[in-house]
Amino acid sequence: MMIIMKTEATEVDLAGAIAMVENNGLRAHIVRGAERNVIGVVGDIRQIDPAVITLMPGVDNVTRISRPYKLASREFQKENTVFNVNGVKVGSDEILIIAGPCSVESREQLLETAQAVREAGAHALRGGAFKPRTSPYAFQGMGESGLEILAEARELTGMPIVTEVMAPDQVEMVAKYADVLQIGARNMQNFNLLHAVGKTQRAVLLKRGMAATVEDLLMAAEYVISNGNRRIMLCERGIRTFETSTRNTTDINAVPVLKSQTHLPVFLDPSHSTGKWEYVLPIARAAVAGGADGLIIEVHPHPEQATSDGAQSLKPEKFAEMVRQVRAIAEAMGRTVPQHEVAL
Ligand code: PEP
Ligand code: MN
């Protein structure tokens, strides 16, 4: 339910409406608009009567949100959510490019990749220290020592760090190092994990599960927002279909569908959605043409030596070419891919 305040409502009126919500055991989420404020009410709303709320001072009207996700919906918030991650803007007209290796493998590998992607124009650095591998015998990641290397790369390049957190009891430790907490496809419906990242104020990159609908993804985002964290980037990373020529099938439709249904920024990961480096560039172009707010790309200086996802990793030169092409598409659409003001 949404309580829409009048344009002339005072702070006292707003506080009164919030108190009424909380006194009924419900939670109030406030969106401050340019013209008027809106209160999103979540919880079991059957106990309050919209007709009575409408009588409160400063309240204009009360409407129900028709979607099962409430706070994540465009119905609740019309304007795009825009936020900052270490000075990097997310969700605006500026398209954000996150790049780096699938896994942190060594200090040398990560620092070399970080410098290369920064020079090619990336705005944030990715790298997994805790890896969700299909096989228990595959490389599982460097753990906390990988996070330390990521933090060193941030010092060196100024780029914020995006890294996966796999379990609720890791959230505190990963949040100590990371600027963006990645929730992987396999964990999209790990509700305890969603609660735990929702309680932090770290930005969250929430990847779509490989058999999840767009609505499932938005319900997962709702878990994070309803715990108080609104700094969420949604990420299409390919879904499982009968097609076997690529690792997954890029659901390009998800980009405009998400843009119409939610105010949250929408990213696309063409590395995992295709599984093959030669398809990454065309699908990155398609994502930006389709209205995505950002990309997350796997890059490795020596893909043949990668401990994970080498086949889908771009070499730095190819990544630089991708940034050039994507920039041209962004500009054709009245958007930008910001350039770094200073070289490293
Ligand atoms: C990754 O980003 O390396 C990863 C494991 O992604 P996903 O969760 O989308 O498979
Ligand atoms: Mn990967």
C-alpha cells in the first residue's frame, strides 16, 4: 500500500502518518519526491482501513500496489533509483562498466587485470574470492586473502570492488572489503542471505537465478529493500533453455521488461549469459541498445590459464574494443560511458 502525501504536507504530517503505520506493527518506507512524499507500507495491511488514513492531515490518497513486489516496483517509485558507489554513479544516464576476472587467482593476476581494465575504461573491478562452483573439486576461490588483494587493487586504481558473498555468516567479513556485494545466480533465492545483505548499507549486485522468472528476481530484490537496503543493481546473466550452442540464453527481453517494472538499475552479464568470449561483444552491444544501465564483463590477461571461466573471458584488448563500441551505442541513445579524467 502507498500513502501519497499532499504537496503541501508538512514534516509533522509525514511523521504522523509514519507513526500510524508503525503503531499498527507495519513498516514504513519513505520516498521523498521532488513534488510530494510517498510512504510505502509493508506488512499485513489488512488491519488498517485506507478510508481512515485518508482523513489524516497531509494525506492525499491511499492506493494499493498491484504487483507482488512493492518497494521494488515502478508503481511505488516512478523515478529511477540512482546511487553512488565510491564516487561512481549507478542508475543515471551514465552507463557503468564492471570488469575483471571470474576469480581472484593471485596478486599478480588481479593487479595486472585491474590496471588493464581501468586503462580500457572500466569503472569498477569484479573478482570472486568465494566461488560457487558446480563441482566441489573445482577451484573454490582464495577466500579472505583474495579479498585483501581486491582491496589493494582498489587502492591502486581507485575502482570500487564487486565481489560475491555466498553465505549469511560471510556478509560481515566480505562487506569489510567490498563496495558491492554480489549475490550469485545460485543464491538468488537464498532468503537468509538476502536478509543479511539487506541489513548492510553496501550496494548489492543481485544476479538472476538460472531458472528464475523476472518476477522471482524482483521478489528477491524486495527481500533486500524491505530490510532497509535500496542500493540494488539487478543483473540478467542468462537463463537455462533447451538451447545448447551457448552456456545460457541471454534473456534480452528482461532488460526492457525490468526497466518498465522497477526503478532499480538493470545490468547485463554477457560473459555468463553466452559462455563464449566471441559472443560477449555483440551481446554487450545489444544490452546497451536495449536500455541496460551497466555491464559486468569477465576479463583475463591469459584466459587459457584461468582457474574459472576462461572460455568466456575477454583479453584486455578485446575488452577495450568493447568499451569503444558500447560508448558509441550509448551516445546514439543520449547516454554516456564516462571516461576517466586522469590516467593511472
Ligand atoms: C560470476 O560472476 O563469476 C558468477 C559465478 O556468476 P553467476 O552467479 O551469474 O553464475
Ligand atoms: Mn564466472
